[in-house]
Amino acid sequence: MSAACRVPHLAATKRRTVLLATGAAVAALTLSACGSGGTARGGNNTNFVSSSGGVSTVKQGERNPAPQLDGKDLDGKALSTADYKGKVLVINVWGSWCPPCRAEANYFSKVAKATAGKDVQFLGINTRDAQTEPAVQFEKDYGIPYPSFYDPSGKLLLRFDKGTLNPQGIPNTLVVDRHGKIAARSLKALNETSLRKMIDPVIAEK
């Protein structure tokens, strides 16, 4: 797997200006990983344990709340994490242009279908796709059964407080427990085994 994914080049000065207006933090977030597999420790006393494999976990009782995410899906329909209160959420940050995202897509599709009856809801955050068409085709190609927020400029990613296992690249995956708190984060592309290892302990929690 390559060390990084290149963000699609936006040639038009006007478009570049619009993206810059969302803040330097968005650009840094998007460019930082995309398959790098690195880990980062933030402030805010997150108390998480980071593995060398790029997956961080937090014990129950030491987790920070995930922000509520609201927006539109790839079909323009309203989408909110509030609609899935009480479920384990698996939130995957992806872009159709990102090779590691394509590498993990079949695994996410398979595990999402296998866990659908266990109070688990997969959600995507599609980012840096200038148009929805490539993202929609991506979901068709890989049989993705769950909705994704359309977030081309990365604004939703900034709702996660720094140092609370916030997303730091593409692809990233977060697991939110039934109480709405962030239990785990991956900074790398996942296969079926690593994805299950990440979410199964949270599903088993009482």
C-alpha cells in the first residue's frame, strides 16, 4: 500500500480559494495520511492506547463524545448520526480518488452486511470529491450498502475535537459506542480481519 494518497488537484484558482476558506486545518487534515498508517496523540487527556499498526482504542469510562454529524448524503437526502442513537457507529472517511479507500471498500461492504443485525450502523464521509458522480459510482462498484455524507471540503471532519481520536487523513475509520463516545480509530486502510478486530469488542460491550 502506498505511503500516501494525493488529493485531486484543483486547478481553478477560484475553487482553490473556496477550499482555503475552510481553514488551513482542513488542508492539513486531508493531506496528512491517506493510508499512511501513522498515529498521533492529542491533548485533552484522551487516555487512549495507540498500537504500531495505526489503530487506537479507548477504554470504557475514558472516552470522549463524538460530535453529532448532520448533512446530505450522495443523493442529496438529509443524513444525521442522531438517527442512529443507541447503535454502534462505524464511520469511514473516504474518497473515490484514493487507492487505499478502494483497497478496503470490499471489506467494509462485507462486514457492514454481516453486522447489520447487531445494532451496528456503518456510515461514510466522502470528502474531496468535487462531484458526487464518482462517489456514487464507487459505491455501486463495491456494493456499499450504507449511506455516506457528502463533505467535499472536509467541514464535517473539523467537528471532531483535536485530541479526541479525531480523523487525521483518508482513509480513516472511527468506531463510536452505543453511548455516542469514540471507542477506536484507525489511520490506515483495513482488511476484514483488522476491521472486525476493531469493532467486535465494542459490539460486545454492555
